[in-house]
Amino acid sequence: MICPGNGKLYIFGYGSLIWRPNISYTRSWSGYIKGYKIRFYQGTTTHRGTPQYPGRVVTLLPSKNKEARVWGKAYEVDGAEQINAAIEHLAEREMILGGYKFDEVSFFPRRVIHENPEGQQNESQLPDVIRAFVYIAEPGNDQYLGKAPLEVQAHQIATAVGHCGRNVEYLQKLVDFINSEVPKNDIRNDQYILNLWRLVKEYSHNAESHNDDKVSIKFINLTSANSVSSF
């Protein structure tokens, strides 16, 4: 893995890396990459599912719209020791256990306006674009589930559980990030996730109304709960 000449490594996360990077980093930013769309097409038989009942996690697909945006977080890792530790951790988490490979993308940090005590507004001092590494699961890997009707995807997410917890928690955390960090004008890029979330909630409601304990889901307030899951 090649690092920039300044001795820093930049990593973009659009799934569990948003809320649980589990690496040492110096700075992080919310922002987006262009030319991709996000889909729950990668299977998970460890973190959020089992071999018998695999869950679904997100990956990136090329979009026909080169201006399409996928929002997430980028992390700056500084120093050889921290970079080596981050690479080792992510290689196991994303590539060995997750079935992902790494690629390089252009990351655009979100511009944030700060107001000082005198009421003057200043835009945060950020680079316009950062070259960052990203992990992508492509068709052909052992855990890839691929496209399915949205109702089927929702059913799998609503019922799957792995050693990091319920698959639905993963989806809910993505929705929380969208609601808190993505500008309203950009939420149109996330309609797939929001539609999937709506179906998962409907499925949960219907399952609970039929007293089906096997598939009932307890939705939690992730903004106040302390989760120990890492994926």
C-alpha cells in the first residue's frame, strides 16, 4: 500500500468505519466521493451474520452518474507505526474477514462554517480534495450476495445476527449518519438506504404484530446506547 510523500495515510470509510474505525488517527472529516453508489450487496457470515443466515453490508458500485455522491468519513493516519498498525488491522478486518480489496479514490471534505465570538463566519481550513484508500467488495468474492429485490434484502438484514450484533444495527447507524452529516440537498443520493430502512422497520412491525419471536427486532436508540460492535 503506497502512502503519500508526507508520511500520512488517508482512509475513506462508508460503512462500519464511519462509527468504529478502531485505528489511531490524527484527524477525520465527513465528506464524499464521486462516481459511485452504495449497495448492501456484500454478505457477512461473521460480523453481522452466520454461514447459515448471512447478513448484508455495504459495498461500492460504479455509478453511471459521475457526479453521484457517497458520503462517509476519511481518517488521517500519521507516522510509520500508526500506519503499519492501521494497515494490519484493516487487512484482517476488511480483506480477510470481510472479502474486500482496496482501491484509491478522491475524497471531498465537507465544508463547515464556524462562527467566532464576534459573529464572523469562517470556513474550516480543509484541502479541496484528498486522495484516500477505500475498501470495495467486488462480485466474485466468496461472500458476495449481489442484487436482490429490496424486500429480500430487508428481510435478510432484519433477521441476521453475527458476533458483532444484529445486522439491523449496522443499517440503523448508516441512517443515523445520513441524518446527522449529509446535507439535505444530497440525501437524494441515499434514497436506496432510506427505502431499505423503511422496509426493515415495516418488516419488524409486521413480525412483532404476529408475535413471531424468531424474527422480531428490538430497535435501539443508537444515539444514546453504548455499542461495542466493530463492524
